Amino acid sequence: MNGMIEGGYVPVEHHWFHCEQQVDCKDSWFPFSREDSPRLEEAHKHGETRGVEEMVVATEGRRFDVRLKERRRYAVYWEQPPSEVRRCSWFHKGDKDISYTPYPEHTSLILEEAYMISVTLNDWTRKLEFPTGETVVLHSRMLMTQQQTIPSKYRISFPSASEQSRPRTVKRGLEGISIEIPEGEPYQVDHLVFMVHGVGPACDIQLRGVVECVNDFRDASLSLLSSHFKQSQDGTHMGRVEFIPINWHRVLHGDATGVDEDIQRITLPSISRLRQFSNGTVLDLFFYNSPTYCKTIIDTVASEINRLHHIFLQRHPQFTGAVSLTGHSLGSLILFDLLTNQEIHNTDEKISSVSSPSEATSINFESFEETLRNFGLGKFFQMLTKEQMDLESLTLCSETDLKDLGIPLGPRKKIMCLLKRWREKQESRKGTSQPVPGVPGVYSQVQEQPTLLSDAPSTSPVDYKYFDIGIGQVSIVYPQLAFQPQAFFALGSPIGMFLTVRGLKRIDPKYSLPTCKSFYNIFHPFDPVAFRIEPMVVTPGVDLPPMLIPHHKGRKRMHLELKDSLKRVSSDLLLSISTLRGVWQTLTTLPVNTLPPAASVGTTAALPPQESEGSRAQNGTVSPTEMKNISFGMLNGGRRFDYVLQEKPLESFNEYLFAIQSHLCYWDSEDTVLLLLREIYEGKGILL
């Protein structure tokens, strides 16, 4: 116990805390983990001994840096105001407070010195008065209190007796304090996942941002790893999964684009709150369908993923795992469009992991090979050079000529887009080509002079024709990622709806994402934004329910089991009634009609109803024998990819009441987290 060894004084043990501001603007203090706090204490003592000006300690899975001299904690992967850090040893708490609050470090030093004197002299009549009005009384080793008195110059009225009779409890060290100190995270990272949010700045029903939601998602994964993968985690071959958020909404609605000011000028003043909500969320869907802002969103997502991937590798030089992508709502569509336009690069065509959007999409028409690479057509360079073609001779080719060379439809469309830009640049040499305001894709010829529109985002040609793989989408220059993802998880995704609206009726079963061989479409059954994708791949007319995601506790929810049992009972009852009706008809039919007519059209009418169905399951579903003959395409390597969550018992009472919540439930869904972990670790040979 602190301060007690044979009645002598023992120095207090310090623990490090950091401050976070809550929604109600109150400061809350959270302890660093049992791994991070000793490292901070060791660095602090090392810095004091050697007189080092500043020391930086990576904490919380290396996602935050603590600068000991400043006593500040800085986020590494996202923008967040720095938070205060304290080396804590003394705490206080009022009757109405939920948790203990640490004293400032200079106050703790004064209290510790007074405590040492009291223990040494066995004198417990000391009162310490502070300039801020607090008075701390040391009654004994175990009883210490704080009285709050307002200095006379700040006092408006004398405090009542009831106010003076409520002292605050004072504690020395962490003993006797009900506070949960996290154990810390495994240092080894097995897998990296980037998570892209959907429309608007808020991601869940509590209106939290993507950073807070991803933090909860990460915490749930750590808890499930320790509970469901305990045997494997105790070995030497398993660490953890790191989740990093990607925020594109901040860039789209920032000062660089000026889109918020433009929208605000034309927004009606009525129902202002509803219009502000619509402008900040629903309009993101329209922005993504605009060639100008679609390019901004895509470039932001790709450049942020590449930049943070580069930072992660710098901070984890021993990392040898794979990388996956997760998108929620519109974020899943952004990633899907990005992944469908990736190219498989050779070692000499590596993409710079820190390239900016402008660098990733800049076009250098001076070099034929570089121009093809910027458009993702680098693999066709050798084919075209064998035909003794350069950029100028390529402009003389028609789409039929490119088809005769064996170039697929998708790359042909990209080449035609490239040639269109080259012609526009050639024409611009005669005069500056300036976009006409409000008319994307239309340019007016003006003389070379400064223009107010020079900093406006440039639009890209739009081409809604299908690629050779049958995925219709806007034709823009898509940036390339610095890695090949292992898996892509879509949460509450409208991908199926957008593909249908683009005019696509069916996805070629042979199609797979060029650089990502695993795809999972995860949705809640009541999610109004989510759509299925398997019906666009399997044979038309096949009624195939999605795969049911198991509950993280290992069974189907009770109300769903009861519903299935009632369905089976009613189905068996109907089958028994149908069988009895057939037997009764057979017994009561006249003998002359018992023989079938010679010119019978078919024999199925004479069979009982259950026999005419053959091996097909009831209620229009597919039987296990037919399931083996169904092809699910190559989006997920021949496996199924539509997965549905189990609704909660309360949600089943009213689907409409929980519709919006169902679309925002994935961030704190342990079932979703467990599915991701299971699929990630299956590739490493680690099973539940």
C-alpha cells in the first residue's frame, strides 16, 4: 500500500492520464494503458536525468504521440486538437461526480510533500489552502478531504451550511479508486483496414464522426480477439487488426472547393435546420454523380489512403500483413468504383504512396509512355510500340482500329478519352480554353489572360458506356492505390442500386475486382439504403436468400429461432392437410376416372403436389442439392458475398421505426466486427 511499510513513507506511484472533452463540454480524464503509462514514466525520468529538451512517446497502438515537454497528446492519422496529458498521483471526487479527477501536477507535488511530513512526524492536523479557494485536510492515511471556499473578493454571498458540509473525497494513488485501466494492445499488427464513411459528417445515431465510430469498431475487435481467438492469440503468431478512418467529407465541404458557400447562396431561408441537414448529407450523393466533385471525392479518398498507408509503414517497419478496405453507405460505392479501375502494376510501375491527387492525375503529353501510365494503360505501351505508334499516330486511329489490335472495350474508352484531352490541349495552344460557368465540359476560347476561374476544379469527360466487364460507371481518370487490397467489405451499401440505375442489369460472373479478390456485401435486413448484389450475378429467377451472419455469442437470436420453428410447424401442417386432401380425393373419385386418359398432356398433374416440386425446397428457396450447381461469380472467388445481420428482438416489432438506426448500426455491431475478423484471419489459417 502507498505510504505504508512498517509505518514509514513510500513514494507514490504515478500513472499518466489524458484529457478528452465530452459532448457536454466537460473535461474527462482517461488513464493510459498498463503498457503505455510505464513507458511514459520511464521516458519522463530519462528526460529529467539527461536534460533532454523534448521526448516523443508513441502510445495507444502508435496512433498518438505524446510530447512530454509540452504535456500534449497528438493524433497521427487524423486531425484532432491536441489534448492535455498529466502525470497523476492525487485525485478528488464530489458526491455527484461519476469519476475521480486528477489534480494538476504542481498541486500533487504540494500534497505529496505534506503527506510525507505527516507520515514522518505522525501529525495529521495539517490543512493546505490553495489560491484557487480549495482547502485540503489530511485527517489520516486513509481519510483526506477537500473543502471548497470562495475567496472573499470573488464571493457574492456567504455559502450555506449545506454547501460547506459537502467535502470532496481526496485519494492518493490509484488504490481505492474505481477506475478501469486498459491492458493495452498487442504491439504486432497482423492486418490493416482503412474505413471510408458515407454521406455527411455524422456516421451513427449519436451523430459522432468517423474517427469516434472507428475507435469503437477497433475496441470491439480487440475485445472479440481476446474472447473468440484466445487460444490463437496466446501463441506467437497472432497480434491485432488496425483500423484507420478516411474522412473525405471535410475536404469536399472545405474552403478549397467553396461548394458550401455556393450552395448557401441559393438555399431558401425557410426550414433552415432541415435544409442545412440536407445540404450537408443528401447532397453528397449528387456531388458524387457530378464529374467535377466525383473527381474531388475519388482523389481525396485515394490520396488519403496512400498517405496514411505510407505513414503506417513508417511507424510499423516490421509490418508484413495485408491491407483491406471497408466502406459504409456511399463510401462503399466510392471504393467499388475506385477498385474497378485499378491496374495490376509490375515492380517497375509502383505507385508512390505519398502522391497527392494532383500528382496522381497530372497528364504529361510530352512522353507517350508516361501518358499511358497516367491513364492506367501502361501495359499496352509495348503493344502500341510494336505497331510503331506514338501519341500523334494514335490520334488518327478510330475505335475500330483499337479493337482490331485486341484492346478490350474498357481500355479503348480510356484511350479515346486520352485522345480527346490531347486534342483539347493542342487547340488550347492557339488560345486559352476556359470552362463556361455552369456548363461542365463546354469551353470558350479566350486570349491568354488571368482569370478568376483558374483555381476552379477541372471537370472530366463523362462516358456512361459499359466497360468490357459490364460495370457501367462515370469515365474519369481514377488514381491508383499503393497496394493490392486483400478484401473489400461494403456495409449498408447501395452498390447494387447504383449499378442498376447506371443501366446494368447483370454482372458478368467471370468479373472480379482487378487487384482485390475478396468482396463482402454486409447489410441489416431493415436498412433502407442497402441493396443486394448476388441476384445480379446468379442465374435469373433463382430465389436465393442472403447468408445469415451468426451472432457473436454463437447462436441465432431467440426470436428468429422461434420464427423459424413456427414456419416449420405451419409448413408441416399445410403439407399434412394437402396430403390428406389428396388421399380423400383418391378415395372419393369414381372408378371410371382413376385411369389417366391416353392422350394425357403430362404426368406431373397426376403426381402429388410435393412430388412435382422435385428436390426444390419450399417457399421458393433453393435446396442444398441445387445450391451446389449455382455459380456465384468471381467477385468473392466463387464464394457467396451477400451477408445479412440478425435484427434485434426490439427491432422486429416495427421495421419502419428502426429503419434509420439500421443503416447506422454497423459501427457498433459486434456481429459485423466478428465477420471481418473471421474472414481476415481465415487467410492466415487461424479459425474461430
